[in-house]
Amino acid sequence: MKYETIIGLEIHAQLLTESKMFCACSTKFGAKPNTNICPVCTGQPGVLPVMNQKAIELAIKTALALNCKIEKSSVFARKNYFYPDLPKDFQISQYELPLATLGHLDIVVEGKKKRIGITRVHLEEDAGKLVHKGAARIMGATESLVDYNRTGVPLMEIVSEPDLRSPAEAKAFMETLQHLLQFIGVCDAKMEEGSLRCDANISLRPAGEQKFGTKTEVKNMNSFKAVFKALKAEEKRHEEVLSEGGKINQETRFFDDITEQTIGMRSKEYAHDYRYFPEPDLVPIEPSADWLAKIKNTSGELPEAKRDRFLNEYKLPEADAEVLLATPALTAYFEECLKLYDHPKTIANWLMGDLTAYLKTNNLAIEQINLTPAQLVEMLQMIDKGTISGKLAKTILVEALKSGKTIKDIVAEQGLTQISDEGEIKNIIDEVIEKNPKQVGEFRSGKDAVVMFLVGQVMKLSKGRAKPDAVQKLLRQKLGQ
Amino acid sequence: MLNNLTAHEAHSLLASKKISSVELTEAVFAQIEKTENKLKAYVTLTKDEALKRAKAADNNGNFTGLAGIPIAIKDNMCTKGILTTCSSKILANYLPPYDATIVEKLAAAGAAPIGKTNLDEFAMGSSTENSGFHTTHNPWDLNTVPGGSSGGSAAAVASGECILALGSDTGGSIRQPASFCGVVGLKPTYGRVSRYGLVAFASSLDQIGPLAKDVTDSAWLMNVLAGYDPKDSTSVDIPVPDYRMALVNDVKKFRIGLISDLMGKGTDEAVKAAIKDAARKLESLGAIVEEVSLPTFEYAVPTYYLIAPAEASSNLARFDGVKFGHRSSDAPDLLTMYYNTRREGFGAEVKRRIMLGTYALSAGYYDAYYLKALKVRTLIKQDFEKAFKHFDVLISPTAPSPAFKIGEKAADPLSMYLSDIATIPVNLAGLPAISLPCGFSGGLPIGLQIIGEAFAEEKLLQVAYTYEQNTEWHKRRPTL
Amino acid sequence: MKIDVEAVAKLARLGLSPEEKKLFGEQLSRILDHADTLKKLNTDKVEPTSHAIPMKNVLREDKVIPCANVDDILLNAPQAEEHMFKVPRIVE
Ligand SMILES: [Zn+2]
């Protein structure tokens, strides 16, 4: 029998705020255990939470980028369960009244565009970290230690509709979402580092069937590759069970990235009952039209719109647009250049060619270089004016990237401007003629091609600063005498 | 005796240098020495700290407001480095790493904190019998309860074991003990006083307020307590008036509603008589008193004991033996540690309410109990709003009876809950209310409750002050 | 109203003695029966009240203020090790 796969994703993204969701502790990663903590985020008796404005704005910004409806009034709720990494033994989250609902994100799979529904976007606080003693994992550990540094870091949860039909689509969704989150600057979205996390619900149904099959939830997918592999494995497992007439148990499964299989987690003896209720210590979020407009203004143009503009307005090839939109920093660099220099294709060529090559070789990101868009443009303008040659510019660019010096300084220091003084070139030509009597003789006897050798000698002596066409012209004049 | 002075009287003597703050503080501790073994009003005394602050006030010499006044703090408000137990075994050793906002405000005002007073464990109760450590006794009759949960604070004020005290009120926990101990207790409007550092019982109902020997002292303490706190999202950012300006001896043309629903068969005859007398007194002073019915009042108690325990069950989850407080020595694994720690650390009433609240929020019962209660809460609020279209303030008994005997209601939690019928609706609606002495029955004080609209504390104070200035009840002191 | 005391106590991580279970079972049943009086009120068109005083958008600026009393927080830990809170083994 043929089956259709149904996948929905639940994504958690750490928001790029300085301080935590409900207290003024730093969100910095990698501090000594329990140093970024305070009475509030360790759940001391008597403390109260206060919402971080930036976190709410970043979540709204995301929701707008995902075409969601921002709810008139959204409310935090308490999700009650006991665990040592949760100091209050409840998590402040959103439940019945989330920040935003009913959005969508377009993905492209095998060249085809597909629209994936977004069920909701909401805010919550992260839990702390457990370090297990006596074993690598919780199983077999003799004791555990709790670090509350991460407790209370703002998390945004994005839930997709079960619109995804294959592991490849799920992976594409995650990649597109990551790109978007990085692009609008709300999250650094690194799956490997845990700033972007994903759980998946997957079920299979016979092709043509309307009713959903029993789903399982897959956890512990720490990269795009893992998302793909885990869902592939789980899809296969469902198919095998179903085609043998078996039944899928609704359960949570853990992806083991070594065996590349999913493992059923022992189901709790009693089901979770989180006893959600409105958090009485917080008040509703009711964004005004003004506030929403202000947030929208900070978002700028979304990747999709930019892509369209690059293709239609700048007439860039698709491949170029793809590369230029790969990272938000590169896009911003390109657009900065474009403001100063109205030749999109030229800029694109330099960015995609020499600059990218340099970054790759030296394992750098564009954010890490000193060369400003203005300097790059200055160099391009020097080429246009004939002050330097295009070939020379390549060397200058690398030198500028390496040394951190400005283009102007490099050109000035090394005397690299093209020689426009004819007299100087004529002197060099005289020198070359004197030093190469054999070749001069050959030329004079009709071997015209030899002129290129002589031009080359002139260029060498001028250290590339002479214009080749001018040299040839002067050389012919001289030898024709 | 200096310790029997009100704060405003003591202030005059301090300001004119007739007494020092150290003398005043020592007088309070002398009284504690004398009567505390009978009353058991305190959980922790901080004599050194109090004398240090008193000395500082004396050295400063600039006695404004509550500077140099010894004050008792209910032991559910966090004091940095000073035991804060909530009268619970689970917090018997807890040293808060921070001060509650109101503790900071008292320090800034120069008051001398003399100790932490006893309460029903986590403020759950109406008698202090639920304290995990000891029961506080009513200074008017040591065989009766002082009320609760702020019973320690009320008993301390009444007996002169402090000049002033702080209480907290979730369903009547300031007003009912004030009524039982013959002192003045004010529950401010929800959001008027910061809750930051008040160990939460029911977050949407809790409010800190003064317990004092008279109405004037209540106004003075409100001047220190009230105000917006950026650390409490539910504290309200509106200007704070000078509450002393409301102390005007005049109720002419005030429209006062006597809540008839609280004058029925559940209320003692003596209490009804005292309240009727008080109503007549106010009338004789020029107020217009009429009866008013708030029909949803009969639903207030069940509404309260669904909402308050629900919030409490979540607020008290953090007492799990991981971060602070008691941890069972029998803790072979995490789950067993949770069970044993909470079994050993919590008393029966706390367990009962955690059970009730957990149940009310659990799957399948949320709509029928918790959500239903939130809706009825809306109806109760609307009832008040209707009444305040016609009346400036409402009056009623604070409690249906004077103080009851220790042990009398301990076996019957429901009847204990029902005795809070007059105070609970006020918390559900977030309104301010004051209780002040208006009579005696069998040697025990009776309290008059005056309820106002949100943020109308000044009206309450004016009516209360006028009543007090024209009666003598507040001048009586228990003999111990 | 009959309550599954065992299940509720488990949710609340509350260890109860057999006597407490029996007592609470009875008392809670009585209290909940009393709470059923609320059913007499029609609340179909009534909005629930979570906050008595309606408020919205109370926010703080995204600014880090390091806590001065981190060590006092750890001092209260029943058991600590390596600047972390220690808990016994977790059996799911
Ligand atoms: Zn913190």
C-alpha cells in the first residue's frame, strides 16, 4: 500500500535579547554555572516576573514576517509540572491566548513553491540545564546538578500546521525559517548550539485517506541533517509497522544520532496534566496599532521580497540572487554598496567572486572584515576611471582584506596608479627596445605577434601600471619609425 | 508606657526630643519580654537590628513620618538575611537573598523592624492555629484565637508588643484579625501596594496593608507602603495621595450602604447590634445610611476556595527541596524526595488547599470549577459596581462573630472558610476595605468593615476616622 | 463528588499518609459539594475575571542588571556542588 506522510513541526527559537524574559539577568551563553541568576529566575519565594519589552517585540516581528494575525489580547499562562530544571515548578508560557495565530511560510522543494501554515507563535521562558553525575545521560546517573543560567531566557515557539508531506519538506521548512529568523535579526538560529530547536509530529495514512493516522513525536534533532534523518527513519518505521498490519503507539521518540534510529521513551505511568491557568502575576499583552507599526518598521524588507527585487529591478541572474541572499550580512553589504554605486551586476561579481573566495579560504564571515562597502565601491570607481586596472584591483582587494588598510592607502603607498604620462611610458619602451634587439628585429622583419612579447616586457617594467593598449600603440609608433 | 503609644503620638514625642527611638524600641521589647510567652505573636525577633535602626534614627535626629518607629512584619514578607518562614516547617531555615519592596520602603522611611510575626502557614487560615510552629493567643482572652492569618501582627499591635505592624490579606487576613484583636486593619486596593517579596498565597488576591492602633496610624503607614513598583507588574502606576489629608472628622452627606446580606442568620446577634449601632452613629453624624443587598455574596466563599487554592497549588510548587528550605532526609531519588519533603514540610491545611487547588485546575474539572469561579468573580465585581453607583462606601461586620475559642473550628475546614464571608468578596473584587473596633461582646472586640471603590482608600479613611473620633472603642486596651 | 485523592496528590507531588488520604477525601468532597452551589448561577455570557483591576502591557526595558546576591541564593540550597544545586537521581 502507498502511504502519505504528514508532518507538523514545533520550533523553539531563543530570542536575541540582552536580558531574560522576566528578570534582568544576562542571557549570555557559557558563563560559570549559576552566575547569571537572581531571586526571580531561581523562583525564590515572593518574587514576581516582569515582561521584557524587546522579547515581545522580536516575537511580534517574527509573527508579522510569518504573515500571522497578531492577537488583540494575549495572555501568559502557567504550565505546571515538577522538574528540577524548572525553579518555580511551573513554566510561564502561553496557552489558550497566544501572541499570534494563522500565518504561513512559503518553502521551495525541488524547485516548487509550497505554502506551509503556521498555527501559532507564542512566548515562553526556557528551563535550566541539568548535569548528570555518574553517567552521560539521565539514565544511570547517580545524582544530577542544576544550573539556572539558562532559566528564563526568552523562547519563541512556532508551531506549523501538519502541512509538510516529507522529511525533505520538513528540512526545507527549517532552513527557510532559519534564514528568515536570521534575516530579521530575532534569533541567531543555530540548531547545533540549541538556539533553534525542533520537535516533529509525524503520522502516515494510506494515500487518498482523509483521516490522520496515529502520530508520534520525535525529539532530539540537533541539525537540519538530523531533522531529515530522524524523520526518514521514523517514516520508515511507521510504514513497516502499518504495512504489517500493526498499530503505531502515540508516544514520544528520541532520535539517536549515532544509530540514526528513533527510540521510544518509556511512557509515564500517568499522563501529563499541566493544569494551565492564566498567570496572575502578569497582565495581558495588547499591542496598539502604533506599537505594531513601529515594530513593522524595524523589520525592513523580507527575504522573499528582496529576491523578487534583485531579479526584476536589478536584473540579476537567479544564481546571483541566491548567493547574495544567503546570509543577512552579505545581503546588507551588497545593498550598502548599491547605495553608492549603481551597478548591481558589477558589485555582485566582486562579492561572489574575489571577496567570497577570500572569505572561504580564510574561513571568515563577511561581518569579520574591515573593508567597508564604501571602500569596495571606491575601488570599483577607480577601475572605471582607469586609475587602476581590473587585474591590479584583485591584488589590491586581497591586500586590503589582509592588512585592514584602506584601498586608497594601498594604492598610494605602493604607487599603483596607472601611468598616464606618455613620456614615462616612452622611456620604458626605449629601455625595452634596447634590451631586446632580437625580438625587435623579428618584429621589423614582419613577425607581428612578437609585439605582444614586447608589450609584456613594458608592463613588467612598469609593474603593471601602464595601460596595455596605450603601450602597444606607442610601441608600434616607435618601431614603425 | 511608651509601647502603648500610637505611631503618631510617638512621632510627636520623638520629633520634640522628649523620647528617643531607642527608648521606644526598648519599651516595646520590655513588653515582649513580659507578655510574649502568653501571646506567642512572633516567630523571630530582631532586637539587635531594631536597636541599630533606632540608634541610627536618633543620630539622624530628623524624625519625619515613621522614622524611629518600631514595626512588626508578618513573616511572609522577605527580609534579606533574616529568617522568613511563612510559619511553615518547609521554610524554617530560609534566609531570603533579597528584601521585599515594602521592607525596603520601611528602611528608607527609617522605621525599626522589630521582628517577624506568626501567621497561619503560608497565610492559609483564619486563626493562626495553622502555624507550623505555634498558635498565637488573643490578648483579650488567651483561650481564643487572634484571628488570621495575620494573627501575630494583630495580637502584637493590640498588646503593645509593637507600635505598628504589617499584615497581608488574601480573603480577610488583615481585617478579620484586626476585628478579633480590637485594632484597625486596612486592606488596600489590589495593586496599590507592591507584592514583590510577599510570599504568594493567591497572587490575584494578596495585598499587604497596615495593622494599627488607630485610623491615623493606618494612614501614616499607607503613606509609606503605597505606590507603583516596577518589580510588580500588577502594581498600579497612579499617583499616591497623602492619606493623612483624608483624616477629616466629617461624614455629612456621605451615602453609606449597609450590606443586608451580611446581617442575616449567620451573624451573631451581638455583632449585628454593634453594627446597627455603628450605622446609627454614622447617621447621627450626618451620613445617609441605607440597606443594600449584594445577591452574589452567597457565592463568594465557594468562588474564593476554588480560585485561591488553585493559585496556591501553583505558587507552592516551588517548595520542593531543590533550591531552598526543607529537604527530606529520606530522598533516595527525585520523586521520593518531592513526596517526602512536601509531606514533612507542609501542615494539614496547606496540604488540603494544595489538593483542592490541584483538583480544581486538573483536566476535566477546570471548566466546571476554576473557570466557573472566575466567571462568578465577574458577577461579584459587577454587584459591587452597581452598589457603588448609589453609595460612597459600604459597611458590614468584618466577621460574623467575635474571636472563637482555640480548637473550636479546627476540625471543620468548611465552617472555617464560611466565617470569612464578609471579607472574601472584597478581595475577589480587588477593593479596599478597613476594619475598626465598633463594640465588644463578652469582653471580645467586634469589628466594623468599611468597603470602598478601587483606589478610594481616602474615603474609607475619612469615614473610619470620623467614626473613631466620635467613639471610644479604639482607646480600650487588653490587660495582660 | 468523589475525588481520586491518590491521583491528585501525585500531581501535586504531595506525600500523604493513609489517614490523610481518607480525611482529605471526605473533606474535599464536602467542600466541592458546597462549591456546586455555583452551578445555580448562569454564567454563559459572563467573561472570566483573572485580574480584579484590569491592566495591560506592563513591560520592562531589555537591560541587564547583574544580581549582587548570587552566593546568598546558593547558600539556601539543601545540597550544592560545583556551584550547582544537587538533586538525587532522577527516576522517570
Ligand atoms: Zn534572573
